[in-house]
Amino acid sequence: MGEPDDSAVAEGATASAPLFPVARVRRIIKADEEIKTTSSDAVYAITKAAELFVEGLTKDSYAVANTGKKEKKTLKLADVVSCTESLPQYAFLEGALDTSGT
């Protein structure tokens, strides 16, 4: 249960197990007092969506960090902050990342 059916795979979608721990995502969802119950399919979808979001943010941060002459191999928090400030799809994250430790 919670796994995509074979028809989704036949249409070209990838059927892979989430990399994020589903139990932890479920625990985070249950921490919200307004949410009483959540189906396994919903938890799976939220887990995959979080993975895809982090993957996109990482790739975009890497691209923003490497706009200079020398290619960087390591992302730093400052690179992610720069990405959130320069790309409109991440505008909602502006100010949410703590840069006091860097």
C-alpha cells in the first residue's frame, strides 16, 4: 500500500521507494494538531514531493553558485540563500534560512 501502481510505471513514471524516511514524515504530519488522520498514500505523496523539492533546490543552488568563473564542488548555506534570493520560485524561503552561523 502506498506504492504507485504498475500503470504509472508503464506511462513512464519512475517507481522508486522514497529516500526520505516515511515514518519521520508521518510523525511530522501528526505533529500538526489540526490533522487527525492521514492515509498512507498521502504520506507517500508528501514524502516524494519533499524529495523533489529538495532535489530542485539543490540543483538550482548549485547552478546559481557556479555562475562565476571557477566551478564549485561544494554547496554552502550562502549558496542556498543566494538561490532563494535570486530565483522567484523560492521567494517564499527568503528570510527563513538562518545565516547567523556562517
